[in-house]
Amino acid sequence: MDVFNETRSFDPAAQKMLKIADKNNYETVWDRLEKQQPQCGFGLLGVCCRNCVMGPCRIDPFGEGPEKGACGATADTIVARNLCRFIAAGAAAHSDHGRRPAILLKEIAEGKNKNYFIKDEIKLKNAAKRLGIEVEGKSINELAKEVAEIALNDYGKQDSNPIKFFQGYAPKKLKEKLSNLENVLSEKLNKRIGIIPRNIDREIVDIMHRTHIGVDNGPLSLVMQGIRAALGDGWGGSLVATEVQDILFGTPKVHSVQANLGVLKENKINIVIHGHEPVLSEKIVEVSQRPELIEYAKSKGAEGINIVGMCCTGNEILMRHNVAIAGNELHQELAIITGAVEAMIVDVQCIFPALANLSNCFHTKFIATSDQAAFPGSIHIQFEEEKADEVAENIIKLAIDNFPNRDKNKVNIPEEKKEALVGFSTEQIVEALGGTPEPIVNAIKDGKIKGIAGIVGCNNPKVTQDYFHINLTKELIKRDILVIGTGCWAIACAKAGLLTLDAKELAGGGLRSVCETLKIPPILHMGSCVDCSRMLVLAGAVADYLGVDISDLPLFGSAPEWMTEKAVSIGTYFVASGIPVHLWPIPPIMGSQEVVKILTETAKDVLGGYFVVEQDYKKAADIMEKEIIEKRKKLLGE
Ligand code: SF4
Ligand code: MSK
């Protein structure tokens, strides 16, 4: 038994690969994190400020050192500003992701891009209706152009009206609640407070402006702008990404795929696609199926081409195609260490720059493709939508040409892989329910299901990989709580064999019977990080159906192994939409009692959602279950 590596990862495939890494001195994220210890206490508490060069300043949390920065900023101001910048970066990453498919949709509609076409016309029409576009008598291209223009206008308009995506998709009571809250807080603080997003980009720029030295110093005012930017992500940028990607590449449908490093094939050209945006990965999947490329692969001694995903680009192609997923975030280095990867293709977000050095220990070509993301030591092949087919073909050929360079003595593919039922878009869930949320609502009313938990987020080497994800999920379904989610959590569940109909055996009796009736697993994979918007839309649909606010529903969110700034934005828009959220590890806010109070207490009073931190999965499940039971009782008037 390798106890050391068992504390690093809960996944047997990862444990095996870590052993190989240790033996051969291949450095991984766990090694580098260890070298960072002890980490800076000021940073962990969020009390250091580098927002001007009178600093850096830091506040002594024990009251023995400075209580203020050189400009006079207190710990409350500094923590709130840092939190806002975290949210801004997360919202920017998601929202900028959404911009790309929106531009592409417009170009397709105008006949400027012939490499892509619109796959889901029904989704396009539904989106158009939501956005208030008259659908009758218009061609698909006309509708596509109007939808794309509304999306792009939501990024760039200068008036103060709510963004159209929020107006068209958010449930009625949420809109009313946030609008009232703007008035109440403006009066209370004697200063105008805006919460409803006016423009996806502007709310992010606004944060960067107000967190500049000498602008906004009020913790509540700052946090509210953080909330506004996060709402511009959840009901804006991320939603644009999900909706437009579904229009372009198809709304996911339920199907089965395989998950974990065992999906790499000894006799095939293995290409791992890692990152977040599906615009290139869709092309790679499509082009890799061309007979002439398969023949070319065979001419190099391989049996074919094996495209697999990693992280959220992996989730995007897994949701829409029968493409296996090699792993979640902490698997990215381990995939290379199998020695069987001809090419690791990356775009943006969550990609370790360390992959460049590591791939030098193997024959793997580490190929960067985004103009936004340089990886020193990588091969850069610039992706452009107008040349998508050509770029995809070049990348695949490079991988094929690399196959003869594979060193068979270095190949170690673990056998672990599991079947997973995936593709639970909101549309597929509603279809499984027979076209209305009624069966789920009835199951909650009858007490067969207590409520729903949405789990999101990453891996973080500070937490044993997948341990919290798997155990919390099992604990919740055992307690008759249906679990839905996205991102690296979903991949963790897929690797653990939890995304199957058989997983109902791990569920409580009530949930099991619902799964049997609806023929769904008790744990539903809803997609990538940006697809957290699917959960919002689903929650909104149920709230509107019942005529209540989202905060009245028995829902709870969790990000049990989070690490990215995007996860903070997701958690914040869940909370702002009325869903309480559990987090582990602790976010860097503990240096300000006031900010902690706003996020854990004030938010609960005014939004219905709030944050809670808990390290133990059983205690986290207790907290979630207790709240869900209370909400359910209240909803039923019990
Ligand atoms: Fe220090 Fe204030 Fe500058 Fe921050 S903004 S670094 S607290 S002087
Ligand atoms: S990839 S944001 S580590 S979920 Fe979306 Fe995974 Fe978190 Fe990146």
C-alpha cells in the first residue's frame, strides 16, 4: 500500500501514475505545492494588498502589527477588494469564453465562416424566443444573427438596463428580489448600489476600477459589485457560452462514454484535448474521423486515432460526442506520464505551464493554440476559426508523425476506466421528466427526494484528489438528495463509476425509486464549468413553475475541491441567485470579519443564498441536508 500517494489522490489510476512519477523523478503539482510550504499566512487570509506601489501592504491579523495599509485601507477593505478581483478574473474567463462562440455564430449567420454550421435549430429558436425576438417568418440565419447580436450587445452596451440574457432567462422572483435589493441597499448606504448586471464586460471593468487605490473602500459596496459581476457571468457570459455552443454544436443528449486514464490506447495515436473552449476541439473530433487521416495513422504503424478529453474541453466534447475523458484537472500531468500521448492540445484555463517541461521527458508534443495563452516550451499552432479545418488537420498530422517517436519502454497506461452516462443538458432532464418539472416537484413533495445538490469545481492538491467529490456525492444520494453538477467534479464521479443507472443502489430508497421510474442515475453530469448556467436555468424553471423564488427551493451548491477564480464567480452567482454554497478549501477572506459576515449572514438575509465552509464531507452533507429539509418543509407549508 502506498499511503503517501493515497493521500494525494483517491483515484487508483492516479495513485499508480504517482508511483511512476516518484520513481522516475517526474515532478508534479503535488511536489511543487509541497515546496511552497508553509504558504503565506497573509495571503491565505486575504490581508495583503498590492494594488499600488506604496505597498505591498499587509495587515497583522493578530493586532500586533499594522492595522492599516499605507493609504489607510483596513483589513475589511483589502479583503473585500481582493475578493472582488478574484470574482472579476473568474467572470472574465467564463465570459470571454462565451464571446468567442457568439462572434462565430454571427459570422456563420452572415456567411463569413463556412467551416462551421448551426446544428441545433430548435435551440436557436428557443433562445430567440427567450430573448424576445420575433421568430415567425425568419430564416435560421436571420435568427442566428439576431441572437448573436443580442449576446454581443450584452457585452458592449452602454445603457444601464439589465442585460438581455438576464432579462430573458432569469426567473421572475429573482429579478424582482434583486431590483428591490438595489433600492433597499442604496437607501441604507446612502449611495447608489447596483446588483443587476448592465453589461457583462462593464461589471468586470467596474471591479478593476473600484478596487484601484482610493476608490471603493466599503466592504458591502465592494461585495455587491462582486455579486453584480458574478451575475453577469452566470446569467450572462457563461449562459451565452452554453446557449450558443448548444446552437452551434448541438444540445447534449444522454449517452455513454468511458472515463479515466485507461481510455488511452496502446496501439493508437493518442491526442488529449485539454482546456475549455469547444470551438477547436469540435473540429479536432470531426477532422480526426476523416478516412485519409486514419489511413495516414495506419501508415505510421498505429491502428487509428484516439481523441480523448481532459478537464472542461473534455467535458464539452464528451457531452456532445462519444469521446472518452482521460481525467480531471489533476490528471493532466499524469496523462503525459503514461508515455502514450502523442499530442496534448490546449487552449485556455486550468492548464499547468509545467506541462511544457514534463512533456520534454517524453515524446509528447505539447501544442498551445490560443492567442490568449502562451506556454513557454510549447509548440504554438495558432487556431483561427476561418482556418479551422486546416489547423485541426495540421495538429492531427503532427500527432500522427510523432507516433514512431513513442518510447515503448516508457509506456504505462493504467487499466482503470469506467462507463459513464453523460449528456444531461437541461433539455434532456426536462425530457426525462416528460416535458415538465412536475415529476421532480412531485418527488420532492412526496418526500422521495429531499432536494437537489449542485456540485461544481475543480481538483486542488490541498485536498486528496476526488476524495471530497466522491464521498460527499455518495453521502448526499444516500440521504435521498439528487446530485447534479459540472466540471472536474463530474469527471471525478465518472471515473469512480458513479454516473451509471446502477449507482441508484447507493441511493436512499426514495431517490432510488425515482431513478427507477425516470430511468436516470442519481447523479447527473450537466457539462463543463460554463454549463453551471444549465443548473441556474433549471432552478429558475422550477422556481417559475412553482411561482416561488429560487431561494425557496430545497437546493444547495458545493465546490468541495475548488481552486480557480472561476469557482468563486460560480459560487457567488449561485449565492446571489438564492442557493447556499458549501466551499472547501477556505477562500482567502478570513482576515475580515466583516466580509465573512456579509457572505455568511447578510447574504442569507437579503439573497437567500450564503456561503458555508466545512472540511469534513459528512458534516458538509449534514449542513446541506438540514437546510434542504427546512426549505422543503417551508415550501410545502409543513
Ligand atoms: Fe497599501 Fe493602500 Fe497601496 Fe494597497 S492600495 S498597497 S493598502 S497603500
Ligand atoms: S476545468 S475551473 S479545474 S472544474 Fe473547468 Fe476543472 Fe475547475 Fe478548471
